Amino acid sequence: MPTLATFVEIINRVLPEPHAGLLAGILFGIKASISTDLYNALIVTGTIHIAALSGMNITILTQLFFSAFNFLLPRRISSILTMGVIVGFVFFVGPSASIIRAAIMGCITILAGLFGRMSLALLTWTITVLGMLCVHVQWIGDVSFQLSVLASLGMILFGRSKQDKSFVSLIKKELTTTLSAQVFTIPLILFTFGRISLISPVTNILIGWTIQIITVLGLLLCVAGWIWLPIGQLLAWVTWVFLEWLIQAVILTSKIPLASIGK
């Protein structure tokens, strides 16, 4: 069976830098492999969260695998298999506080749908956070846990939008998602890092639509490359296009005057 190190090595073999380091960050939260210039640009633009394991990763995995399983299998079996994938992913990348929080909320949501009950997001959030702190109260001092909890709370309270496929509505949805995630995190970010990004909403609109595509292509690249490297290389060429767009958008917007304020 492949390990995390195996997948990272495959990424490094089929992609150049800084694309390889960024993909490893998006898929597995490995920030150390991201180049210094790109890392600084991600901080300035308020998009460093894309290189941290979070609810975004769990949401994408849930949608991807549940859709695939549900196409061939009954809903009950699809739900159980999807929860298995979520649990397996947590242990594969390492059970950090933020990814455990996202995994628990994801599994509760799946269970709620499985038993025909409406998913109550705020109740799920409350049960998850309190349950985790009861098990390991030290997590309350973990900055990544704090950011994950506050961002998810903001999205639950303020991130709802109408299901509309028009271009303007998609832009509005991306902006709403970004701003709602930042409502409660801005004070913590300012206190912890001493810097607030003003260009973040613009950058997130430019790159938000690419994250799911990059995540899916990146996972396929890793698995295919493990089976036979040339197949991974073919997928890497496609993945590079979206990674290049993301990198250039982040770097260019980070150079805009007053992109961020603080130290």
C-alpha cells in the first residue's frame, strides 16, 4: 500500500516547483514543501488556508466518493464506504485537530442523511467541538483548531446561498463563502499573526473554483502514478495548468498596493 511519503515523491517526480510543493500542501497540508516566495504570497492574499487540511478537503472527498459509490451501490452502503474513506484519509495524513473536526462533522452529516433526518449544521458543529474538547481539552489552545472551528461557524451562520448556476451567482457564492469564513477568524488572525489581508476576497474568487479540480486531479495523479508513473505524468500536465493559474493569481494579487496591512 502507498504511504504519504510515496505520494509526495510521485508529485515531486511529475511536477516542477513551485507546483509540486503547492499540490502537496493542498492535498496533504504539507506547508514545508511550498517555496518561500509563494508561501509569503499566500499569507499576503489570505489564502494560506488552501495549504492546510480542513473541512474543504473532507467536503471534496465526501462529494467525490459518495457520488462514485452511489452510482453503483445502494445509498446505505455508499454512505458507510464514504465514511470509511473519510476515516482512512484522517489516518493517512495524520489526525490533526482541524481535520478530525472536519471528519466528525462530515460523518455526522452523512449519518443524518442516511437515517432520513435533516442535517442541523449548527448542532453538528456544537456536538463536534464540545465532544473534541471533552476528549482533549488542550486542543482549545491549538491555533489551527481555533481557525478551523471559527471559520466553519462563520460559514454555517452566514455562508448560505441560493442554488443558482449563473456566472454572477457563482461569483456571489464564492465571495459569500470567503467572507463568511473570515467573519470570526479575522480577530484571531490579527492577534496571532499581526496581519490582515485586504485583497483576500478578490484572490479567493480568482482561485476558489480551481481547488476542487486540483484536489481531484491531484488524487488521481497520485494513485495513477503509483500504479504506473507515465499515467501520472499525463495527469500532471493537466493539473499543472490549474496550479499555474492559481500560483499566478496569488502572486499577482499579492503585489497590489495595500494587499494586506499589519506588521
